[in-house]
Amino acid sequence: MMVDTDTSNNLPIGLEQLEQNSQAGWNGFTRFLVITVISLVVIMLLIAAFTVWR
């Protein structure tokens, strides 16, 4: 029974590609959070403006 000791070269995805995918994922998530927070602030300001403007 032979054990393959050279498994690091048989990985389907390299570390650099994982790092790029991870960075792209975090960039997308950060963009989503920024857009969500800005939208919520604008909506809250509109509600406040229409509440005061009576």
C-alpha cells in the first residue's frame, strides 16, 4: 500500500486563487453593507422629514 505524500501539488485550487476569491467576496459584502446602511439612513431621514413637515 503506497501513500501519496505529494498531496500539496494535487490541490485543485491554489492559495493565490483562494485569496483572490476571498478578497472579491469581502469586497462584495462590504459594498452590500455600505449600500444598505446608506439606504436605511436616507429612508429614516425621509420618514423624519415627512413626520415633521405637517
